Amino acid sequence: MKKTITLGKGLSYLLMITFTLLTIIPLTWMILSAFKPHALIVRHPLSPPMSWYIENFTLAWTQGHLGIYFINSTIYSLVATFFTVLFAMSSGYALSKFHYKSSRFVSLLYTLGLLITVHSVIVPLFIMETKLGLSNTRLGVILPYIAFGLPFQVFLATTYIKGIPDAMQESAIIDGADFIQIFLRIIIPVATPIISTMFIYTFLGNWNEFILVLTLTSDLTVRSLPVGINSFAGGMSRDYGLQFAALVIGTVPMIIFYLIFKDKIAQGFAAGALKE
Amino acid sequence: MNMKRLFSIVFISLFLVPVLLFAAGTKEQAKDTGDGVTTLSVYHFLDQTDKTTAPNFQYLVDVFEKANPTIKLTFEYGYGEAFHDKLQTMAMSGQLPDIVLLYPGERTSQVTNAGLVQDLRPYLAGHENEFADMAMQGQGKNGEIWELPEDISITSIMFTNNRLLKQLGLTLPKTYEELLAQGPKIRAAGLIPISIANKDAWPMQSCVAGMLVERACGLEWFDKAIAGEARFDDAEFVYAMEIIKELTDKQMFSPGTNQLAYGQGLDDFVQEKAVYFIDGGWTVNNMIGELTAEQKEYMSLESFPDIPRQKGKSLSTSATAGQGFGMNAKLTKAESEAAWKWIWFYSGPEGSAIRQKFGRLPAYNLDEPKDADPMIQKLVAYAGKVPMGYVMDSVLAAEPIGTFNINLQNMMFGTKTPKQISQELEAMVTAIGR
Amino acid sequence: MTFLQQKRMSYYLLLAPGLLLFASIIIFPVAYSLSLSFTSFGGYGKPAFIGLENYVKILGDEVFLHSLRNNLLIVAVSVFGQIPLGFLLAFLLHRKMVRNGNFYQTMIFLPITISPVVVALLWNQIFSSSGMVVAIIRNLTDQPQYVMKIFENRQMAIYPILFVLLWMHTGTYMIIFFANLQKMTPSLLEAAQIDGASESQMLGRIILPGMVGTIATTAIFAISGSLKAFDLIYSMTGGGPAHFTEVIAIYMYINTFKYYKYGFGSAASMIIVLLAVGLILILQYISRKFERRFE
């Protein structure tokens, strides 16, 4: 009996440590390489940097216009994520607590939306946006981001809100609240755990999105970080140092973002265990 | 009235809004602001982070804008596949910029074939002789010139490291057999015989196959093949493919060449891990900055050695007129003239002289550069002495070429035979129409 | 306004903003795409109706069939790899089988935060012929020509990608299961523990049956995500060499954006949707059976 437990423990640790190493090694290597000049990366890919060569970062930042891209990425991720989560929550509430026949159909539509690749809508979308004068504007990027975020988030919201006891809604109705009030004062507060998860997921997805922003914009002033990073990482780029620096600039903020908010999720999970 | 029905109607009509918006037309925006300045949008293929090409291009733009204060150019850049994706999207939605970078072959045919750009011949009249013949070949069905080629691009040069060659006790091979015989010795020294990185699948076709087809079949055969009088599964074409297969099987190319991203080929050559390096003339541009002054002395530009039963010319290579700017068919007369000013500046005498200094091989005839970088002088000298055949991807359509590129990889892996890939190419070219 | 009218109006009000955006940006273009899939549209001119010809051609194309096979392998790895592994990790963390669970949880989830393009670049730097691992092997074995043959094998070239996908996405499922384990009523487990049930008994008799719904849901995500997989694979290999690692989304992309066969490409993207719908229906059938059995 004791043996199986230690064996189980050993295997558990092995599994955990393997995953940890698989994550840490490439990331460490990426960050260290960003501080090495191109020639050193090519000749000694594994060696640590001899000195902290920060020219990679300054060059990547200025040449790749990463400053403005960074601001745009932040705007897109924040604004689009806020509305995705808000609309997903309101839809999720409507679809799970109103019990209309059309709910099934709408849910099905959203489920189908999960299966659509960006490429299959990109051309009609571009035509539509140019006709509306939306291409090359921030709004023209944010709207599709919201739309593409919705299917998954509506799904998450619907399943979560379904689990909220109907009694809560009913007692509020008796107290004279209308449905919008119920949504804002009961559903949203109760659903904070899932909201933080939804927020983090959507935010990450938007931060890393490339194809839509590339196609729907052309001005430097409205493009975002992935476009900048791609211009370093694209096939013929000749400077690995710059490339790694650009990758670090694009990746590290998200890692920090996650490390900050991860406790929020954990707290959310703990608080979210509904009292029944 | 029944509330339920009312809501349903409102709801359904919400669905219809996008449909209506989509169908609605748009107003054309006026471009001339009235202050005498013409603003033109330009779509260009450029890696903005490239330390060599990006500043070079900006320099050209600055010179032009200084000389033409009444023309304001606004640039959008695309790079790699993304350039073509966006161009295609713009073309399909009728939103082509005023000036756009195009390719002479099939790569941008969705723009040129659709009549979206102007024929440049009326503007060019009288200057035809100032360009290399290759650049003045018709690009459209009726001989139209859709874009004014900036460069002649030689797609197959065997860059040679003479220092390594000497160190190994070898000399530049005159024949294909000699080259093959050098293989074991080069590999024994831990070096790569021929550096080439074919992960992206086009280099083997563009930089090797085209040249070998010219050698094995000759220029006349190719003319016939395009006209439909010769076939791509003819014995001589298959023979050219067999040579690639043999080079692969005898491990002449970079190990794992089909896993190597383009760029690795040059890296290995610059770091002197390879004796030979096959790539296009455009890499000279990068070599200027990456080779040391000492290296530039012993690196030379050569042709692939002659093959047995060669029908084409000795030491010939493959070349094509390069890309260049074209202009939107929708432009007004005044706008067209302003656009032409840029096009003529860029590919004409002024811009060409500047670009030559930067290491390009302009299509515009220029004197030999005296004070240029040694690698440029070598490139100009090389271009002047070798015979040139066709580049396959400039004469065949996108789909046959795309399939053929990948089939070359298949052949190298042994999943298809030289005969098979030749037959498939012929079938596809026939299906699409020559 | 009666209560029922108010309820109906609230319903539409809550649903409208999301649905309006979703319809105009996704549903409508997809409908447009669907109609194009029956034509030979090549980017300009009037689309010519050709019926099911595109679909017939695609289903007879060897490259498509290989892509389909790769996609199904990805589905298999997600459903039978990522999900069980994610569950196992969540279970181990939930039952506090390892110390510093919080740290491991963070590390396992971390890959999600990285853009697929960056992941692809990193793994390529590690495994390509010019990468880290090959360099080490070349030094150790003194074989300067060594290359990893697995990438040049038609059947096996996809395996390294499957591995990267496993690494990237297991964290998502772990988080989902972990959250759901937290939500389970602890009293049930405590009672079982008092009755002397072992960990594996609790897992089989209490935890798993309670998780059927969650597992089915995650499987839907896994299937839909797997069938439209594009970014990572395109950045890693571009579908190559020689179509070996191609998936349907890349097949569709190449035909549309490189060969200008818009109708054909649309048909390929419709096939992705149909395939996913089919797989999800099968899945729902199975999960319903399970649910009934546990009830």
C-alpha cells in the first residue's frame, strides 16, 4: 500500500516537473538570447549572454515601431475584451434563464461560430469594412475581435449561469426588480469567477491575434504588436537578436499579466463555490 | 398589436442590417485637396525591419519627395506571404492602392489579369531601348507592360568560397561529374558542399530547377513548352529533375535542406560552413553587409558546372525581369502623371543609379559602377558574361508552380519519381491552359 | 407593459448587441462563403455556378486526405491526450498530491499566454536542422551531417507538432477541470473517505461520473479547435515539407490565397464546419449515453 503511494507520488512529481521544464527552458532561452548579438546566437546558440546587450531591444523598439504597436495592442485587447465579456454575459443570461424556444437556435448559431476559421470570412469582412469606412480604424479591428471572441465566451457564460439557482432570480422578481437589474446586480456579481477566466482568455487571444489586424488595417498608427513581431520573425529576417528581442517584448507583458491575475482566478474559484 | 410578433420583426430586421450595409455602395473619396498637392497611396513589398533594404528604400523616397514637393506618397508595406494575401484582398474588394508593387509573372496575375492596373507603354514610349531587353518583354496578353521592372533578377548563382576550395585542395569544377566527385571530400572536412535552404519549397525550383531545365532542354525547348509544342514530361525535362534527385541522393545539398528556413543557406555560407551556395542575385544585397572585406575578396560568383548531354548554353543561368511598380487603372489623368513620376524615378535612370549602389542589378542600362562594393562589381560582371534562360515561376501559373515546388520536395524524399513530378506538372499546365 | 412583455423585451435587449455583431461579422460572411463554395470564383469577374464540383475534387485530392488524416490525429491528441492529461493534472493538484501545487499549476498554464507564432519560432529554433537539439547531437556524435529524419517522413512529420500542441493546450483543460473539481461538494468526498474509499475508487465512483458533462464540453472545444488548427502549424512548417504536415485549414489557405481559387477554398472551409458538426453530434450521442448510465 505504502509503495503504490510513493510510486504515485513519484510519477506525479515527474509529470509536474516535466511540464515545468518544458515551459521554463524555451522561455529562459528566448529571454537570454534576446540579450545576445546576432553573431553570438548563431555561433553559440546555447551560451549565456557575455554581457547584457540591450541594443536588440532599443533597435527592435524603434525600427519595428513597437511603441505605437504596444499602445494599440493594449487598446484592442482591453476594449474588445470588455465588450466581449459583457455581451457574452448578457447573452449567456438570456440563453440560460429565459427558456424561450429561440434560445436553442441562437445557442446552436454560437456553437457553429466556434468552428469558423478567420480565413473563411476575411475577404467578405474586408469588403464590408472598406464599404463602411471602417477599415484602417481602431473600431474596425475591435468589432471583429468582439465577434470572434463571442462563441466561446457565450458558451462559458451560458453553462456557468445555468448553474446559478433560479431561486435567486425569482426572489428578486418578487422584490420588484426587472431583468436588467437582475443581470447587473445578481448575475454579474455571482459570476465573477467565470468573468475573470473569460476576461483572461479573451485578453490573451486578442493580444496575440495577427491575421485580422494585418488584413483590416494598413496604417502604422492602428496596427498592433503581432504585426510588428511578425515583421521580425518573418522568414527572411536576418537578425536573430532583434527577432528574440521582439518576441520578448510581445511575450513578457502577457506572462506578467497572467502572473498578476492568476491569483485573481484562484480567489475567484474559491469564492465561486456556490452555496447550495 | 401582438408584442411578441413586433419583437420578432425587430429582431429579424437586426439580422438584415449587415446584409443591407454590405450591399450598399460607397462614395468615392476625392483625393486632390485643392492645394496643388497630389496624394498617392503606395503598396510596397518591404521588410521594414531589414537593416539593409528598409533604410535604402527610405532614402529613395526622401530623394523623390525632395525633388517633387507637389506629390505626397503614403506607404503601406507588406512582407512575405502577408504581402500577397493583403494584395489579393484589396484587389478582390476593388480597393487597390494608387501605386502597387507587381511581379512580371503569375504571382500577381489576379491584379493584372483583372484589368485593375494601367498599361505603362504610353508613358514609357521612347525609352524602351534604355532597358535590358528582358525587362521590356510584354507582361499581358497583348504585350502590355503592367509594371516597370526595377531589376533583372538572376535566380541561380553558385557563390563559391575559394578559400575553402583551396584549403581542401580542390578547384572550381568544370563539369557536373567533377562537382559530384568533390562531395565526399568536402563532407569529410565537416562542411556542406552546396548550401541551400529549401523549407519554403521555392528555392529549389527558382534557384536550381530553372537553371537545370535551361541546361538540359535549352531555350528553344522552353519556348515550345510554353506554346504547347513541347511537354513538361519530355525526356529532357525529366533528365533535369533526375539531376536534382542525384544531387540530393549524393548528399550534395545542406543536410536537412527541406527543414531549413530560407536565410539559413546564406548563414551557412557567410560562416564558411559551406563551399558553394546556390541562391539568386538578390542575396548580394545582404552579402554586402554580412561578408567581411576579407571574405569579399575570396568569394566569387560562378555558374553551376556543365552537365552531360547539355542542350542549353554552357554556364548559363536563369533570369527574369524583376518586380516593379504599376498604377491603378482608376486614377485620373493628373494622378496618373504623378504616379508615373514616381515609377519612372524608381525604375528609371535616377533611382536605378541609387539602387545599383545599394547592390541591386537594375533593369535600366547603366555604366559599370566604379566605386561600388566589390560584391556588386562581381554581380554586374557576372550578369554581363553569362547566358540566361527562363525562370519557371515567372512563366507558369501560381497553382502549377506551387504544386511543382512541393513535388520537388516529394522527389527529394523519394515519395515521387522525377518522371511522376514531370507528368503532374504537364497535366496541371494543360488543365489550366497555357 | 405586462410582465411577460417586459421579460421578452429584456431577452431581446440582452441578446441583441452580441448577436448583431456576431451575425454581421461571422454569420453573414460565412453564408457568402457557403454560396461561393458552389462556384469556380477566382477573385474577379462573375462567379460561375458549378454545383458540387469543388467538393468532389477536394474529397478526391490526395493532399486533402492527408490533411484530413493529420487533423484527425490532432483531434485524437486533444481528446485522448490533452483532456485526460489535463484531468489527471487537475486531479493531482486538487487532491494535493504534490507540494507547491500552485507553482506547478502556474507553469502548466503558462504556455497559453504565449502567441502560437512565438511558440512555433521557439520550437523551430530548438528542433530544426539549424536548431539547438540538432547542434548538440551533431557535437556529441561527431556526425556533422546529422538531421532529424522524423521531419522528413510523410507519416511521422506531424508527430513533433502533436507534441507541441499537447504541451500548449493541456493547461487549458487542467484549469477547466480544476475549477470544476473545486465546485464539487466536498461532503461527498469526505463521506467516501470516511467509508475507507481509496483515491482511485473515489475517482472512478464519484469524481468521474460528476464530470461527464464537463468532459463532453471540453471535448467540443477540443474538436472544434483541432479542426481549425492553423497558426501554430503554419508558423512551424507551413504544412511542409511536401504537404506532410498540412491540415485542412492550411489546405484551404493555400488554395484561396496562393492559387486564387476562392470557390474551392470556400468549399474546403465548409468541409471543416461539416466535419466538426458531425464529430460533435457523435460526441453528444456518446456523452448522453454515459450520463444515463451514471444516473
